Amino acid sequence: MKYVAKIGIGNKVNQLSLIDPNDEMTESGALQHIKDITKQDNWVIAPNELCGVGCLYDDEAKTFTLPKPFASWTKDTSTTPHSWEAPVAKTAESGDSWNEANQAWE
């Protein structure tokens, strides 16, 4: 399957479309197909499991990042796709929910 993402203001993905579910087109063919249909050039190939509406697209690195979950979290660019890290590491003893006000796992 070939997925394409429409990149909008602020490099946010504002639409995700499936092109060629039978996987007969090349990625470049699928990309050109959607550009021809929509008459817009702001489409890029999207890895379906790593991209969704609201993700941010880094045009230079050609990567997607999920929306930032909390203001205090920072981007970990060593992972692909980029992920977000809490300012406090989660441990086996900590809870599973992040409390932004307390800056702690609960």
C-alpha cells in the first residue's frame, strides 16, 4: 500500500490518503498521481504506521513526528520516527500517566 500525506501550514499533516491499495504503483508514481488529481504539490510519501493527521513533517530529514504530548517534553531525534521524551525518565516503579503540573509520572 502507498500512503501520501498532505502537508499544510507549519508543516503539519492535514490529510492522509491511501493510494494504490494493491501495491502496483511505485512510490513516485503514487505521489505523482495524487499531485495530478489535486493539482497541488504539497504531498509527500508517508509511512502508514508512522504518520497521521496532526503529525509534523521535517522536510530536510524527510521524517514525521507525532504531535508533542506535553509542553515540557523534548524531541528525541535519535529515533525514527522522532519521538518525545518526558523531562523525568519513567521507571519500573513510576506510574503510567504523566502529570504535567507536577512534572512527574503517576
